[in-house]
Amino acid sequence: MWKEFKEFAFKGNVLDLAVGVIMGGAFGKIVTSVVNDLIMPLLGYFMAGMDFKSIKYVLSEAVMEGDVVVKPEAAIMFGNFIQNIVDFMIVAVSIFLFIKLINKSKDKFIKQKEEQAQAVEEPAKPTQEELLAEIRDLLKEKH
């Protein structure tokens, strides 16, 4: 069982998947930072200083006794939702462009291989006329 597990765990696909998950997590953090620290503040600036994270629809106000919160506020945080949609769109577009670039490179590589294979193909075969002329010459030599 240990041997089978080692074969599974150390196959190239599993290691590639692990690297992909780690890189995806790091990429997600970068995109979140770009959205939170660059895009949303710019949008807020152009929308009269609005902070998207604070946009919400309050269902019930918080109940306070002095400085202590007795009952927290119940609110729908749709500003945070909009920010997450922007996050998702940036990740989706980035992945789309990356996959498109990879597929274009792969197609170019495959096309090059096919062209090389065609160039290396067997030499041109003689035409029918050339074969008939050769047969004629061989028959003349025999007689």
C-alpha cells in the first residue's frame, strides 16, 4: 500500500497540481491586493469618495449599551459583494488570457513540428513517365 501511495503521490501530475494550487493561491492574493488597494480606491474617488466595503443595506441597527454591543447590526454588505465580483472578473480574464497565450504557443509549436515532419518526408517518387522510360531503357539493354 505504501508503494502504491508513493507512486501516486510522486507522479508528475500530482506534483504539477500541487504547484498549480500554490501558484493560484499566490496569484489570488495579488489580484485581491490589486482590487482592494488600486482599483476600488480609484472607483471610490470617481464616485465622490465612496468606500465600496462600507456600502450596505442595514436590516436592523446595532443595539448598544454604552460602549458594549448587545446585538450586532444585521446588514447586507453588497459593496463587499461588488468588490468580490471585480476580484473574480480580474482572475477570470487573467486566466483566459494566459490559457489563450498557452494555446496559441502550443498551436504554433505543433505547426512547426508538422512542417518539419513534412520537410523530412520521403524523397519525391519518380513520375510515371520516368518509370516507363527506365523500363524501356532496361528492355533495350536486354535485347
